[in-house]
Amino acid sequence: MSVRAVTVLAALALAGCAAGERPQPAVSPAAEVQGPLVAPNPYPATYRPPAAGRVALVGATVLTAAGDEIANGTVLMDRGKIVAVGPDLAVPDGYARIDARGRWITPGVIDAHSHLGVWSQPDTVEANNDVNEMTDPNTAQVWAEHSVWPQDPGFDTAREAGVTTMMVLPGSANLFGGRTVTLKNVPSVTMQGMKFPGAPYGLKIACGENPKRVYGGRGRSPATRMGNVAGYRKAWIDAQDYARRQDKWEKGGRVGDGPKRDLQLETLAGVLKGEILVQNHCYRADEMANMIDIAREFGFSIRAFHHANEAYKIAPLLAKEDICVATWASWWGYKMEVYDALEENAALVHAAGGCAIIHSDDAILVQHLNQEAAAALSSAWRAGIPIARADAIRWITANPAKALGIADKVGTLEPGKNADVVLWSADPFSIYARAEKVWIDGAVVFDRADPACRRHSDLLLGQPGDTQ
């Protein structure tokens, strides 16, 4: 069989996994001999929920991410939604029953900081690096979704690790990097086929060493942290003026020509109106406090500080301001602003009543976010900070859902939420735990026991463990 035939059949197999059933072969060998291989495209051009039936997961330990750890729990999913969660629930007629005894169930893992698709694998190839429009300190006009390559094999490996949703951001070279996009981790050949319906955009802002190094190294502003702040303030002043002119024209009945559309100012004005959420790369405590002052000056809110290795120094302030902290457990020391990192950072934010998140920022780390959360949790326990698994699971589920503005849809196992669910082989905070089955909108998108769900990217064909 030709490589092209293998590629198409592999794509159909993965589509069958997403639909919860094994597909039939697309063509016969005779058809390949007679002419070019023609097969229907199994992936939608725009997102639509995959076909899902009624499923009951019975007998597992369930971490709902809403504060509960349920022994001998049952999770009922009906046509893409969570119907009920509880101990010893009766399973109604018509549900496919899955024996989950000895295993654990959580909501789908949500990565609040990803560059999959915009810095695609293999990331050593410059052609795959579309993460940073490194041409001006302010590139608020660019949107990460226009760089997303949905066939990045990193999406497959993330799905195998239980990651069902992710926010993809531009890089951190610029003061304003551009808009973020939130994706459902489903197989697709288009970004539109992955885009999370109704998820708000974010604006990537970066402070600290990156923008001052990039542009100061070119002999232009910003070259210092005070230059960074001056750049933010000028941009927000321009955005306020743009928003005022737009509002005046709209309130005046749209008479005559309105302000010329400006993509850069349009994004910033969207933040001022509360329509676009600020996702702020910022490591040091003093700089986070400065960014809070800027937000107060111009009347917007910061949804999350990303990386934020010094968040523990101002944890009560961040809790008061209701700003989430998306961080790691173990990354530190690779530049000056990361030297004061602590493994207990997330736990100290959590203990102060804040919104702690464990994120990846990396195509490898996204494959074991549960273990990174476990490292942060074990550090908390060693430091005498008592945090239960039922609360820590929020760091990779409910809290990132809040930061992304989609907590009404995903992040917890509660009736009415989308049925994004992971069945783990063991306690997800164990080094031995693996995602056995993964559902998105109630449909199986990964099943470790099903060869149809194995990775089938062109880049991975022929690798050990892949279908030949």
C-alpha cells in the first residue's frame, strides 16, 4: 500500500476513534490500482460536537474538581453532557456501562498556556516557528489562530495525556503579542475545526526581560523595564481614544463614516470593554504589582499572570484582585527573573485563597501535566501545607477553565457541563497514572486499548508503537 493510502486510512481511523467506533476501510486494494486514492475528509472544517451516546462510568474514584473525591463513584454522560455524578448511582436503561473499578476519573485536563500548532513539532525546524511576530513591540493586531497548524503531532500526544482543551498564545518577545485562541483538542485539518465555541479571546501581554532584550538589543525602545511600562501606557492611551471615537459614532446613530478600523487598537479596545481577557506573561512580584497599577489606571482587569514564579510573594494581593496564576512546579533559573522560583509557588497561591494553575508552555510538559501538578502538590505537603487531591485537581481543570473564560462549560464534573472526561489507570497524582480513555463532548477521542486511536501523524508513521 502506498504512503498516501496509509496516510488517508490512518486519518479515517483516528476519525473513527473520535466518533467512538471503528471505521470501515475507505477503499479496496483494487481501487488503488485503478486510479488515485479518493476518500472523504473525516474532519469538519468548523467545530461540531462529535457523535456521542449514553455512557456510564461505574466504580471509579472520582475527582469532580468541584471539591469532591467520591469513592465508588459513577459518572453518567448523555449526548455530550454530564448528567449525574455520585456514589452508587443507579444506571438507567440505555447507557453503555464501563467498569471503572480500581481507576480514577477527572474532568479533561486544560492547559492554560500552550504554543502547540504555532510552534509545531519538530520545533527545531524554523519553518514551524510561527509563534512570535517579532517585528514591533506592539503586535496586538495579530491572532494566534492564524498561525495554528492543526496537524502538529503535539496535539495527539497531548490528547493521549488527557488534555482536552488548551489556550494557544503568541510568544513573549513583544509588549503586546496578539490574541490567544482556545481550542478543543480534537483531530482536525483546520483551526476552525478545533476552535472552542463561544470561548473569549485573550490578549497576550509580556513584561520583564523578553521585550526589553529583544528590542533593546536592536537599539530601540523598550530597552528597560521603565521603557516597557511607557510602551504599555502609550498603547492604552491610544486605545482609549479609539474606543471613545467608536462609541461616539455608534451613539450618534452611525451617521457618516466612523473611525477607520484599526486591528491593533480594536484588540486593545476589546480589553477595555471587557470582551477580551488579559493573559499576562510576568515573572517578578514587583512587575505584577506594576501591571495591576496599569490595569487600574486604564480600567481593565488582568485575568491571569503566566509563569509568575514570584507570585507567592504577593499571593494575598493576587487573591484580592482575583487574578489567576498559571505556573510550573519545577522550571527555574534559566534567566535572572526566574531565580526566586519555588516549587511551592502554586500551593502558596492556593493557600492564600487564590486561583492556582499548572500550565505547560512546552510540547513535552503538556504530556504529563498531571505529574507536574503532583510535583507541586508533594512540595506543598513537604512544606506542611495541607491541600487535598480533590482541591489540587482544580490546578489543571477548573482553574484554567476560569482563566480562559469557559468555566460555565468545562473544568468540573457537574450536571450540564460538557462531557470532557478522563479515565486514569491510577491516582492521577501518581507517577504511574496513564490516561486510559479520553472523552470530549461525550465522544471517545482516545482509547489506549484501541489501535484505531494510536497516533497517525505523517511525521510519526513508521515509528515504534505506531500502526504499520
